[in-house]
Amino acid sequence: MRIQKLWPGTDWKQVWKNLGAAPIMEHVRSDWYQAIRDLIPTNVPLQRINMTPTDNCQRCAVADTLEHRLTNCGEGKLIWNYTRTAIVTILRTIPARIPNDWILRPHFKIWADKRKHAVLWTLAHLVSYSLQHRTSLTLQDYLDFLFRSRWKLLTNRRGRNRVGNYLAVLKPTYQ
């Protein structure tokens, strides 16, 4: 039997610290934990145990991984591009510095706490929304979900203190 590390460059200690530090509700944390641990059934692991005939996505015929579903498949691409743009604004950086794997392995630690918490909050809500609304992903519904969730966070003084005003970049930019 051979044990193989799937993501050898990941600082798992930092991933779990970030998951614990994120200012999110428990059901969102649970969804994100399941995504990080790769407990969501996609065709790649199901094909490994002969539960599906192929490991390809039904929509676009590439390997059906969770990262693919969240960042490349269908409306997920629009939603990820919007989220990445918001994170770029929060961190004052360029899009090339925001890798897709932050969704499932948030192993960054270099920014100030309020910025980091705002990014973690945004990533966790992207994952939670995508997992709960897999059949009806639209950018408009995602934006509405983000605004409701942001309102819940900001009505709480502790939540406001943890993210500051960084979530103000989440504006309704409909195209």
C-alpha cells in the first residue's frame, strides 16, 4: 500500500488556523470544512471506488473535482471571477496572486487580521453558497446571498470589529 500526499506544498497547520479564525457561522464553517477535507462527492473520488463510470463532469467533460465545480464549471466561473475581484480589492493586489486553491486550502498568513478575516469570510461564503445551491447557481442569487450574510455579520459588533470595513467592496455590480 502506498500513501500519497495530494497537495504537498500546503501548510495544513495554517489552513486549520484560518478555518478556525474565520468570522463565519457554524453551518458555513461546517460546509467549508467538508470542502477542505474533500468530503463532497464528485465524480473523481466516486469513479475511484467504481460508483460512476467516468470521472468527467457532466457539463463540460473535464475531471469533476470540487475545485473545478467552484471555479470553472457553468456559473461557477462567473461567481469565482466576481469573488476573486472582491478579494483583489480587499488585499490591494493583482488577480494572478489569488490562486484557485485558496477556496479549498486557505494557507495564507501575511496580511493584517481584518483583511485576512474579510478574505476568509468571502471564501467561506462562496463555498457554502455553491454547495447549498448546486442546481441553481446564478451570480445574482450569489450576490443577494452575500449581502444578506454581510448584513448579519455587520449587525454584530464583534463581527464588525473583526472585518472592519473591508466587506464594503461587495457591491451589486450586475452585468
